[in-house]
Amino acid sequence: MIKGLCSRVNANLAGLSALFSLQIVIGDYSPHLYTSLMGLFRAILVILFSAIFFYVSHQLLRLSGLGLGTTLGVLLFLAAVFGLVLAMPLYLMTESRTKPAPWHDSLFSASHFALAYINFLATLVILRDIFSFAAEFFISIPPLWLQTAVLYGPSALGLMLLAPLFLILLGTITVRMGPRLKKKKLHFSQLPAAWNGLRILHITDLHIGTTLPLAFVEKLTKLVHATKPDLIVYTGDILDGHAERHLAELELLRSLHPPLGSFYVTGNHEYYWHSDQALKAFRSLGFQVLVNQTATLSRGNDLLQISGVPDPAAISFGMDGPDLRKLQHEFHSHSFRLLLSHQPSLALQASAAGFHLQLSGHTHGGQFFPWNFLIGLFQKYPKGLYKVKDLILYVNQGTGYWGPSLRLGTYCEVTELTLITNSKLSEI
């Protein structure tokens, strides 16, 4: 529940993306404006979480029939969990986030666990209220399990408090299994014959940080080595922390040497942790970092152009945002044009600019229940394959995860895309 509400304002609880559209409209980056907006966001966040806390605690306890002591104990437990959820975004808005300390990792882990717990608990509370309402108004004599005394009794309360732990366990098992390979074949009339059968491995939203185990990255690199793609593309949010703290993970990525190279664009999370250090780190791995730039590969006279744009978050940090017009000046008339963009929302503009294929991430496919079902309310292109006018768009649901180390209803995806030359119109 909490994750989705925060996603409506921002793709993450760092709170920065909530400012993008407003700052774009206003114009130049202003530290004073940024500070003011962050203060406003902090106030909204506290009010929002407080409202959810009162709703959840009221609905859990109002008909439970517990004694005063037990009721206070449950309230204190819920207050502590909600407090942990709030602690992380409030901490991320302070300067101390740039000076990592050992206790920060413990705070992050506890906050992420609390976030997952409250998400599932609030979801169950809402679903129970819906079932209760439906039973009362649409069923003359509801079955025993739908009667108010059972749905809201002490046994139900215990079940509601324990069920999120079971769901967290299931989601944790999913991510501990490591990334899964998904294969897709895409047909294009514009693809030159020399590039027929090109195999692209798409990695996105890995979120290398304090909550992603080194063993996960090891499983990823083993999968990539076994796949042996022609080239690898990374569409942002690969690093979600200070680069110097994750040298072991970065060294594992260095071991990947596809014949045609590795290409990388930023996501929004790289900007939260000193993007200049992140870009330097990825360049040191041999990645071609594309910031409104194009790499041109040739096989004889047949050209493949790979363009990349920075995430719009760059604008809020005083840096250049996506510039498709600049990329158009680098086009060759008969080339096949691939755009790497963290945000799938650029697809319509990319199609108008003359790109044939766009690869994106960002959405995580909702990551866990219930947002895997509701992500379409917030993102026009949640996951998978889309035809956007003359463009084919593929949205990877994320190779890693953000926040709680779990996935429920989705999985950690690595995509192998095979491009096929087709004399007909491009199809999906």
C-alpha cells in the first residue's frame, strides 16, 4: 500500500522525482527552490503516512475485543513499524546520506522490511473492508467467515498481523532464486540483413546497493556468460549507492565482454548517489556511457545506431535531460536505430524522432502485490512489449529490485532480444 502511494509521487521514497515536472516548468535548477520543495514533500509524506497509520490501526482494533493492554501493545507495534518506514525517506533528505556509516545499512534494511510489512498489511485491511461491505449489502445471510464478528475478531487480527510475514517470505524466496532469462524475437522491416539474428541482452534496474547481495550479482554474471549475447545494454538504475562501496559487484560486471560491447544509460537512482561517480565507474568498466549520444556499429554498409538519453531526473540536479533532437542529427538515413531510455514514457517522442526500437525499465512491473496489478494506473507501459506507432517498445520489469528485497507476482528479469529482418512491417 505504502509503496504504491509513494510511487504515485515518486518511483522511490527518496522523494526527489516528485520535483522533476515542477522544476522543468520553472526552469533552471535552484538549490533554494529544491530545499523548499523538499520541505513541502516531507510534510506531505508525514501527513500521508499518519493518515494510513490511523486508518489501518482503527480498522484492525475497533471490533477486535482486546483488552486495553493488548490494544496498546498492538498500537505501539504499528507505530514502530510506520516510524521505521518514515525514517528512511526523511533520512535520505539529509546531508548525512552522503557520508555512509555502518548503522545506515541497518536502518535501510529495517525500513525496507517495515515498508513491505505495511504494504501487505494495509492491502489486507482494505480487501477485508471491501469483502465486509459487499457481504453486508449484497448477501442477506452471509457465510460465517464473512460475518463481522469473525472478520474483525481477535483471531482475524492475529491472522492479519502474521500474514504479511508469510508474503514477505514468499517474495524473498523469489529474489533469492536470482534473475530469470526471458527470450523474445522481434521482427523489423528496417533491420539491415547484416544485422539479422542480432542478440541483445537487456539488463535494467539492478539497483546495486546495500540490500542487493553480492551472490545475486554473481548469479547474474553466470547467466550472462551462459547466454553469450552479441551486446549488452543497461537501461539505468544499475547502481543505487556510492560506487566505492560496491567495487566487488562492479568487478563482476567488468567480467562481461560481449563481442559488440556494453552500452549504458542512467536511471533516476544514479543521480541520488553522485551520478558523476557512477558514470566514472561504468566508464572504467569499459561500458559505452551514452548521454544524449549515439554509437554507430557497422557490418559492411549496414549500420546499427545505438542512442542513449539520461533520465529526466538529471534536470533536477542541474544536468542535461533527454534530448532526442540532438540524437536526430546523428542519424544515418538507412541505419537501424535503437534507443536506450530508462523511462518508457519517451516512446511516443522516440517514434516521432525516427527510432525503430526502444528498450526501457523503471517500472519494476509493480515489483510486488498488489502493485503488479495496479502499476498500469501509474505507468502507460508497465512491462513487456508494445507497438507505439512505428516504434517497438520493450519494458523490462527489472533485473534486481528496489527497497524491500522481495518480488511477489513478478520476477527478476534478464531479457534476450533477437532481432529478425522481416520484409513485412515491423511486428511484435
